[in-house]
Amino acid sequence: MNPALRAVVFGSGHSALTLATGLLADGWLVDVFTRHSTPEILGNGAGLTQLTLPSVHATELALGLGLWQHSAPPAHQVRMRMQPPEGEGLEFTAPLPGAAVAVDHRLKSAYWLQHVADRGGRVHERTCTAGDVAGFAATGLHDLIVVAPGVDSDLRHLFTPDPDRTGGATDRVVVQVHLTVPEDDLPDQAQVLTCPWGEVMVYPVLTVDALTPTQVRALSAADAPPVHVTPFAAVCVQVMARPGSPLDPTCAASPDMTKGQTGAGLPRRHGVHARTVWARVLERLHALDPVLAAWCSDHDVVAGSELVRDIHPQVRKAVTTVAGKPVVGIGDATMTVEHASGQGAGASTWAASTLRDQIRQQRQVNLPVDAEFLSGAWEAYWARHGQYTSAFGGFVTAYWSGFLPEHVLSAFAQTVATPEGGGGWAAGLDDPARMNHLLTL
């Protein structure tokens, strides 16, 4: 009998755990390195919430990762509003081809990590450096080395910038909160308001109260029981401002010279800073949409859900060589997707699932998982998903730029004004490959 194949995955985000789960199902031995334990993840401030659209949700269910399929509040349609500075705007509502859901990033990461361990994966709580990756590569013990630590990790520098490719994203200042809303008042749709200043997204979410430091310590003990929290439905509000626009609150919120950092040089994303930024966002929302701003003001913020984050897009080559071994990078470590396009979760899932499918095909004919293969596997993702996700992100960022031809904008408006056209847009939101013809009118 051939020995089991071995993989090491550096990271515990969406793409990392999707791939790890798929490899475990295929019989691989998988080691996952995470900076934080499950209790620590649930005690941290919120990460960036992502909407999981129907096709991506179906892939998660097939992998056994739909842990909240009966409790996450669904969105069955999308409502789009384009609001110019002057004149009439454009608005349409269209049904999605299935239910979309959103789950608090902390909840998803913590329980998916626990799910990997339950499936036989070995989870290691350790912050890894480029030297650690090189050390693992030098041993030659692993048949696959994956780096998927997220956008902030220094491990992203293992991969060189790729000037020949774009993810379609631009710089953004994102402010997020989850709001407590009575169950009867939960929306059943994802709402998107777009204007020259940026975008505002509002949709239902399954969230969680952050664990207290005392709870984290107690649940981190060697003899502690499995972590269990009780999630609840809420509403996620995300403001994705263009830096320096009237919707960007961060300059006024940080008048000192810290440039959005603490004295220790760490990003100020949570706590008092984030709450201050949210209060300023509400002031600015009143000028853009007074009804939405008043609605937000009427509901309490879920403690710990506040987040302010600067996004600076990056695109890096997805395959590199470390200590003579090929290393593949997926997720935010190598490509930033335009968050205002709603494709973040999709890009992570499609990249991981495509890589897994390519590996399965390669191993069925006993061919090696080498650098040439990994580069081809990434190109397979790009051909089927990545290029369309990038194109849609580019359309979103260019819509108010003045660079799109007038006939493209008018043809788009005419198309989505019909039920069939609006439905086509919603289907393309679910799978951007189906939207490509709408972006090239």
C-alpha cells in the first residue's frame, strides 16, 4: 500500500480550511498552522464578514462545512441602488439563484478549524515565519506546501508581485458593524448602495458575542471541554469608502500622526477606535441615505463586531520555490478581491476547490505535484473563475470613474431594468462567469 500523501497548510482562514477539509476527504494527512487557538479566535475582534453566495454555499455544504445551514439567516434576493451626485439614480431588485448566507468570520474560522481537527487534521497553534516554511520545505516530508495566512502575514512576501495580472480591487477604507435586530425585522435580501464615494452593503448575518478574556483562558486549559458558543442572527452593515472621499471617516477620527496605528505599531481595527469611526460613518451616511442612517442609529451594535480596516490591494504570483520545494499561495496572501463586488468568499472557495480538484486529477495518473503542475492548477482557477471575478471587481470600481463608455453604462441600465436582465445580473453575482457579457456591452 502506498503511504498517504502529506500536506502542510500555513493559515486558518477561508481558503486554507476549505482546502484542508478537501484534502482530508481525499485521504491526505494534513497539518494546519494557525496563529490563534479556537478560544482565541472567538475572543478576538471581528474580521471582515463576507457574503457566501448560493454556488459557493453549495460547495461548502458538499465539503461538510455548512455547519449553520439551518440557523444562518438567508438572503434570497439582491437590491441594487446606484446613486449619482445629481439626477435620478438607478434601482432594481432581483432574486438570487438560491439562498445566500453570511457567518461571522470568527465563528466560521473557529468551527471550521475544529472541524478539520475532528476529521483527523493536525492543528498546530503557532505563528510561523518564512524560516519555518523553509524548514518544512527542506525536510522533504510533505508532498504539498500551501501558504494561505491572510493579507497581513509577512508570509505573503514569499511570493513576488505579479505585474501582469489584476484582481480588480482598489484602495478602500472599510467600516463594519453587526446590529442587533428583532427576528421579525431581519431583512431577507442583500442591499447594496453604490455612489462615487464608495459602497454600502447591508445583509443578514449569523454572529456571536465575543468570548471574554477570562473565558478564553478557561477554554484554553488542557482539560477544558470543547468550545461551544451560541450564535444569533443580526444584520451586517459594511461601508467601503474610497479613501479621501466624503464617506471616509478615518482622517477625522485619527487626527494625530499614528496613521491608524497604536503606539506599538499595530493596526487600530477594533475597540474604541472602531466605535469612534462608526459614529462618524453614521454622520456621513445621513448625507447619503438619511433613512438607512436613521435605521442604523436605532439599533444597537453587537459588542466586538466593530471593525475599521484599510485595504491596499496586492496581486502576487501564486507559486514560488522555497528550499528547492514548490510552494503555492491562495487567498488574500496572493490576490486581493474587490470586497464591494461581494466575491471575497467565492474567490477563496473557488481557488481552494479548484486546486483540490486539479490535485485529485494529477494523483489519479500518479504525476507529481511539482511547480509546473501547481502553476497550471492556478491557471485553471484563473480561467474558470479568477478572470471573471477580477473583471467584475474592475467594473464595480470603474462604474463611477468616468472611464466607462456612456453606451456601456446606458446598456447596463437598460438591461437590469427588465426582470430578465436583473435576474441575469443576480445570477452573475453568484457566478461572475455568467456576468461577463453584461460587462462588455
